[in-house]
Amino acid sequence: MKRIYLDHSATTPIDPEVAELMKTFSLECYGNPSSVHYFGRLSRKAIEEARKQIAVLIGADQKEIIFTSGGTEADNLAIQGAAKAKARKGRHLITSSIEHHAVLDTFKYLAKNGYELTILPVDAEGLVSADDVAGAVRKDTILISIMHANNEVGSVQPISEIGKIAHDNGSLFHVDAVQSLGKLPIDVEKMNIDLLSVSSHKIYGPKGVGALYVRTGVRLAPTAFGGSQERKMRPGTENTPGIIGFGKACELSGQRMNEENRRLIRLRDKLINGLQSSISDIKLNGPTGDKRLPNNVNVSIPFVPGETLLLNLDMVGIAASAGSACTSGSTDPSHVLLAMGIDPEIAHGSLRFSLGLQNTEEEIDYVLQELPRIVNQIRNC
Ligand SMILES: *Cc1c(COP(=O)(O)O)cnc(C)c1O
């Protein structure tokens, strides 16, 4: 059976060019980058090259990039590190109700340990309002964290505006850009960002590596202790092959971003329009047009459980997800859909298709043929 992968927001297949580079590198460059000898220097040079490739994609200086084990660790380091470093200045934190759990749960942990947390609502399309941020900041607000693009419904937040509010108030601004890296233009200067989390495996790089952009002059308290790697903010011997692969993945996604986005938007809108015209009562979750990630489709199909749909889709070779990958497997409806005011019953019947590099128009046609048939079958029995 032909298999169609439509779950790129959960993870992406590794780019063959990236895998090839990592293989060669793993076999030939095994020196510890902290060693002063030839082997160490080779690894160090490759890491610094990768640092530059990531910096270029987000408008940063290479000195401002800190490698981590992924998006989750970058989020934790940014939030815990900033909160601890700034605790004497204030203890108020602001985030939104639709953040990834790596952000939301880190804030909830801090809220139980001496910090005060404001969680901002979103509108029915999953958008945070900059006015709400302006209304929530206080003199003791040390950190504001709002994601660039949501992983479930694809909503793109007004980051530049929020960043300006943060800076006018003297607060640090953290952005989880794991879903937008390589898909939307990012410029940490223009967008007033101090801390930005990214992850390799969401952009056709290897799993288990990510990075945190830390603006020059911003100090983070370390969350782990050991060697002096990554400006002492993230000790431990570097995942050299992973870092090299991540750098290459950044370079490639930067090169193809504009053209690939035009293609994805066409496929995305074809899928959305096709589903809306062939399944009665179906509802699109999240915004339309520019306010939506180019590769995200999220729909609710009332009275049909999402899990049943997923299983039936998988049986005909289509891989999608219900809500987000991290929450599927549990039966709680998505916190993102609930925050958008969607009825829990309806939220249960939601499906996410996230498109990527290898998807074709024929594959979208196949989904448009199979999903309405499956829904009818379930609704009629
Ligand atoms: C995937 C994801 C993360 C976690 O990144 P990992 O590298 O898998 O730890 C964080 N935030 C968002 C928005 C994500 O989509």
C-alpha cells in the first residue's frame, strides 16, 4: 500500500542530503570539540559553521546561538533560565493558553515555586491579542513568552507587536519558533525577540537537537552544571553530528522557503476547500490566509471521534494526527482547541494534517477521496 505522510508538525523525515553529511561526519570527525588537537579542531570548526547557518536563518549573530537537545530543552532553558536570572527584579510572567506543553508546563512549575503567572486567552481563531499583552504587563513582569506559530491549528501570532510591548516595558521576550522556523521569515532584531527556541527534527534535520537564540547581553541562569560549553549556559559534550545536520537543514530550508511555501499554501487550501465541500458540518479550526502556517490543516468533524478517523485513515495509508502528537494517546481534548472556545465534544472529533516537502497534489486528491467516504461510513452505522 502507498503510504502518505501528513504529520510533519509531529516530525519530518530527514533530508537525504542531511543524512549523508551526518554519516560522513560521524565516521570522520569524532574529536571532542573541546579538545585542542587536530581532531578536536575539526569538530569545533564544523560546529561553528552550523551555528552560522542557524543564525543566518533568524537574523542573529552566530555568538547568540546555544545548542540544546531540542525544542523542549530550549524552551525550558529560556524560561527557567530567565526567570531565575531576573528573580530579583520581579516575579511576574506572561504566556498564552495555546503554548506547547514544553512552555506551558514550565511556567506552571514556576507558578508553584514563587512566581506569579498570567495566562492570556486567545480568540476563536487561536490568536493572541497584542492589546491583551499590553493590558497584562506590569513593572515586575520579567518575561513574556508567546509562540510564533501554533503546532495544532497553525495560528501565526503578532510577534513584532508583542515584542515591542515587552521591550517598552523592560521585559524579556521569548518565542517558541519550533513550528515557524524555515516556514515563516524570522528576524530576531525586527521582531524584538530576546530568546527564541528552534528544533531540528521539525525542519528535515535529525532528532534530538535544537537551539536557543540568546540575545547578546541577556543572561540566563544555567539549568544544568558541568563543563563550560555553550557559554556555560548548556554544559555537556556537543552532539556534533546532530548539530552539523541541523545546520545543513537550516541552510536548505532557507533556500527553498519561498517557493516551497507557495506550493504548500496551494495544497493546504485545496485540502481545506475540498473537505469543506464534501463533508457536511465540517469546521476549519484556526485562521485562514496569511495568519495560518502554510502547511497546517485542522478540522473538526462533529459526532465522529478523532481517534476513529485516524485509525480508518491509517488503514488506507494516510498518516495524520488528532490534536497534537503529544496529546494523542490520552483522551483529553486538546488544550488549544478548548482555549479557542471549541466545545469539548467537537474538539474530540478534530484532525490535523500537516503537509511537507514530499506531498503531492495526487496525495491531496487521495485524502479528498478517502476521508469523506470514511466519515459517511462512520456516520451511517
Ligand atoms: C515539537 C515542538 C516542541 C518540542 O520540540 P522537540 O525538539 O520535539 O523537543 C516545542 N514547541 C513546539 C511548538 C513544537 O511543535
